[in-house]
Amino acid sequence: MNAILVAVIGMFVFFMGYKYYSKFVAERIYRLDPDYQTPAHRYKDGVDFVPTNKWVLWGHHFTSVAGAAPIVGPAIAVYWGWLPAFLWVVLGTVFAAGVHDFGALVLSVRNKGQSVGTLANKIIGQRAKILFLFIILILVLMVNAVFAWVISNLFITFPSAVLSVFIQIPLALWIGHLVYKKRGGMLLPSLFALAAMYVSAIVASKVPALQIDLPRYFGGEENIVAFGLNGVAFSFFVWIVILMVYVYIASTLPVWKLLQPRDYINSHQLIVGLAILYLGLFFSNPSISAPATNASPDVPWFPLLFITIACGAISGFHGLVASGTSSKQLNKETDARFVGYLGAVGEGLLALAAIIAVVTFFSDEASFLGAYSSFGAAGEGGLGYFVQGAGQLATGIFIPADIATTIVAIIVVSFAATTLDTSVRLMRYIISELGQEYKIKPLTKMHVATSIAVVSSAALVLLPEGPQGFGSGGYVLWPLFGTSNQLLAGITLLLITLWLKRQGRNYLITLIPMIFLMFMTVWAMIQQVFFQWSGLGEGHEMNLLLFLLGSIILAFALWILLEAIAGLRRKGTEDN
Amino acid sequence: MGFKDFLKLYDEILRQGHRTEILRELRDEDDLFFLLLYSEMLGLPNPVSFYTLELYPYMLEKFHDWHKRMGMEKSPLSGFRCC
């Protein structure tokens, strides 16, 4: 099947979703009012509340939500064939992510620009706020573990990318200094930084001496280095330690020093990445070598597909961005459709490109099935195949495959690193907040909270062992990450639903995606917790860590469902 | 839209997040400056109050935002024409 056709069909559905479905939702359900005074005008303070042009706000919203997650999920999920992943990304974006992001924005705008956490307290009650805090805590813990694993994995697979990623750090510090202390512009220095990174990438992909290849230094798989770990596993251990030290420092620095300038450079990289993928696709015109559906998977697609792809189909994290910053800057309420819905579509486009890069990479169906031989193999290798697939697409626009592969690896690592930074910082804030809530004073201290965040994340990524031994276990956390992200989306959808119900409007458009998500989450967790991780199912060993994490997530999902039932019933009687 | 306009829009998009953060940091510095400026009225001795007095008329509007940000609905200073 021709890949361009698939991309065009996906884009067409996105377009129709935006043009008709979002219009219907905006006019009939959310009932946007162009004359409504948005928080940006009502509480205008020039800092947080600023009326902003819708294009600027959309761009900012999109660059804040797009990251490595909509790439990793689809790269794993194509294991079940390209069609299920494609359908879930396209339909999920149109019917779930779109109304979720858009709804979170509208809900916040109609409630003084407050964030989802505060709104949970207001709409459902104190219990919901605590539930919300714990869901975020588990989500950021998963993000830390998963993204630390993603980065280490890419560093080991693509050693030519390491140098440029590390060059980015001093460059970002320099830009931060320039902008904050000297009040300079950001555009030129950041373009210079980007150029410096890519030049070093080109040089490193041609000069092996500049490739920081830890497994080679440690003597590869045959050599036992220390603690009974071979060269590859030990490299993984070293990268995790380096990353954790780095995030400790990065997340305790003021944001303008490192995080924000890096974000700025990464926004250029997002454009570069999308351009490589889509231009490469249209110029090289590849055909899909992967099968439409995998005839004999070792793990069934239902319901795991829906938690393997979270970002790209629906992601609770978007609700945090929409209600945290974007809602305070919306100029007119009617702009919410453009910013919220189209932001979700942007993420969907990234996920669509990720699917296409992987499924066009292999020369034929047999080699695809050889690489994606099991769900475990998909988890370990998926991201690597995406990077190589994107490199292959780039040859369509005359970029040599080895250079393009290095650049795409850098892009994915940069996204993952920024996510990791932000997420460790967020975890630190949550731990402090819990410390305040429960009057545990040491937890409110920055270094105590950061240490807890970093050590627990490192433990989580190092503990589970995959089939290839130490260091390959991170992928088993991926579905758990997807699930916790879905839980967050579930609670946001619940809030929007209750709000719509109180307004006496049709709330099915958010209730149905919410029930769908919670159903998939509960089903998947029951399957995994009781039949795989408990050790009760045939051929499965007990995995205490995953069993515990899975049980917690399952309990949270059931909790949300109970809150939903209680909320809907309670309001039902009040409204009558 | 010309190339220049496009570049301007692009820069504005990327700048959006940083703008807020930088303004917040600057505002924190300003707040400290305000505290110093009005320290005499709050009972803290200020050796340069004679000079800062001259700044008051220019600061009135900002003063209102400041005391609201500091969690005081009404002006904390008596004998000072604010809300």
C-alpha cells in the first residue's frame, strides 16, 4: 500500500474533524461566545494573563504538548500491524483528544483560568483533588523512568547522537544568559545553536572517534564489567546515572537558565523533524512493507493498543497545558477551537508520521515481522526503527541516511530530555505539596524533594528486567505510562462532562470517550495485573514491582469511575 | 504574509513561554525594589527616603498592582492615596 495515500487519508480525516466535528462541538456543545470576557482580559496582568494572538497561542500550545511520546507509542504499537495503530491515532485524535484538549481549555476559560487540579476540587470535591495529585505523581514517575530509558537506549543504539545532545547544554545555558541578563533576542542565537548541533552531528556520523559508544568502551556483550553486568548492561547503568545527575541539576536551576532556552531550540527541532518526515515522505513516495494487521501476535491488540498509544491519540498531559497556561492567554473564547482542537491535531500528525516512518522502513513483510517478532521486541526496538525509518525517508530530500538518522536521534533525545527535566521538576513540586498537605516539613525542602524524585525514578527504571537482561526492562513500563496518562485524560473528561451536565447540555461527546478510556484501562490492567504480573497466568513469573504499580493504577481507574457515577447521579437529582 | 512577518510570528510563538517566565522573574525583582522604596512607611528605616519620595507619583499605579499581588486587597499605607 502506498504510504502517501495513508498519510493523505489521515490528514483528510483530521481536516474533516476540525472543519465539521469541532465546529459542531464549539457551537452546539461548548457554545463558545465571541463576546465572553476571557480570563486574559478580565485578569490581565501582563505576565500570566495576556490576550494573545490565536496563531501564537496555537504554536506555543502545540510545541508544549508535542514531544517524544507520540513517537514512541506508535513505533511500538505498529507491532499489531499499521492499520490498528493508524485507526486509533486518527479516530482517537478526532473524537477523543480533540474534544479533551478543546474542552479542558474551555472549562478553564469559563472558570477564571484555573487548572484541572483546582477544578477537580471545585467540581467534584477534596477527594478528587487528592486523587488527581496521586495520578499526576504516578504519571511523572512513569515519565521519568520511561524517558530515562528511552534516552539511554538511543545513546547506546545511536552513539553518533551523543555529542550533539551534550553540546546543546552549554549552548542553552549561554542563550539563557544572553536573553535574561543581556535582554537579547532568542531567534538568532538559537538558530546558531541548532546549526552547531547539526554540524557536530554531521561530523560525528562520519568520524567514529567522536561517537561516544559506551558498549564498545566496555567491551560489548561478552565482557563482564562489574556487578555481573556485561558491557551493554553496564553502559545502560552508566547512562542512567549520568542522566539522573543531570536532571537533578537541571531541575533545580531556574527555568530560564537551561530548560526554557532548550525548549526554544527544541521547537526548531520539532519543525525540522516534521519537515524531514513529511517532505521525505512526499518526495520518496515509499510503500508500506508492514502488514495491515499482525495475524499471530503473542499479545492481543485489544485492549493493549489503546494504552500503548496514549499521546498521539489522547493524552491527559495536554489538559494540564491547556488549563495551566493556554487558558490564561486566550484572546477570544471562540479561539479555543483553533488552539485546543488544532493542537491535538498537530500531535496526531506527529504520531501519524511516526507510524509511517516505521512501516515503510523494512524492505518486505518478512523482515518487518522478523524485527517485530514479539511485543517485547517491539518495545525494545520500535524507537530505533523509527529513527532509522525517518533517516530513510530523509534520503528523499537528499540528506544521506546516516546523517539524517543521527539528526532524528538527536531530535528524539532532545524531546525526551526536556520532558524528563520538566517531569522531575513537576515531581519535586508535587512531593513538596504533599509535604505541606501532610505537614512533613523535610519534604518541602527543594533538595530533599528532588532527591526523592530522582532516586525513585532511577530505581524504577533499573529494577524491572526485560528478556535481554538488565537495562532492557524499561519498555515494560511503557503501557503503564500510557495508562496513567489515560487516567489523567479520564479525570479531565469527567470534569468537562460534569460541567456540561450542570449547564444542561449534551455531555455524551465527552462521556463516551471517558468511558471508553476507563474501560480500556481497567480491562488492560486486570489482564496484566492478574494474569501476567501476579505470576498466576501460564508461562508468567511474578513481578512484584509491576504488580504493585498496575494495582495502584487499576485502583485509581476504578476510583475515577466511581466518582463519575456518583457525580452524574448526584447532579442528575439536583438538576431535576 | 511576507517572510519577515512569518519570522516575526515564528519568533513570537517560540518566545511565548519564555516571555512569561522572564517577566515573572523581573516582576519579583521589582517587588523587592518596591519593598525598599516604601520601607520607610512600613517602619523600616530607609537612608535614601528623601530621594525615593520623588519617585512616588510615578509609582502610584504600579503600587496598586503590587499590594494586590502581595495579598493585600487595600493599600497597607495610611495617608497614601490608593484604593
